[in-house]
Amino acid sequence: MFHLDARIPVILATRPSALDTDATLEEGGPTRGTLVGFDVSPGHAAGCTCCAARSNAGRALAGLLHDRARGRTVFFKRVVAILHTSAGRAELLDALERDPLASACFRLSE
């Protein structure tokens, strides 16, 4: 059976998109409109109490989704993620895989 994945695609890029239907998530960037910045979470031992909560990338994705649902931003159809470090990429990929809200609502796109 063919199943269409309804999750919002996240595209890894080196610069923002020019499309009005995109939101931009940028590592270390500012937050304004559909551009949401996030800082890489400091690393601690896996499973420690302070890291069990949502990562900064997971919080940024949740914030984008919340703003879209409340009409505070454009109804974006995809997220363009601008990542400057391997740590930022790892944190975003981890959020897409392990964060319950992020993995349910977003997917990595090729």
C-alpha cells in the first residue's frame, strides 16, 4: 500500500531559501519571522537528567510548528535548515530521530 508521508520536510542547506512557503532554521542565527535560530546544546552524558528534555533544535522546531498553527507565521510547507557545524547537524538529526514531537511532525528531506 502506498503511504504519503505528511510530515513537514526539513532540507539541509547552506543559505536561506527564497520561497515564501519556507521557514528557515539556522544554527546560531537570530530569530525573526520565519527565521528561527538555535544554539547547539552543551553535551553531557547520555541519559543525564538535564539532557533528557528537548534539545535546542527540538525546541526550535516545536516553536516553528506552534507559530504556524497559531497563524503567527506563514503556513510554511518545508523548513530549510542552515547548519554551520557538525554539532549543529548532529543535534538537528537527533531531534528529527528521537524528539517525539519533531519526529512526528518533521522529516529529513533529500
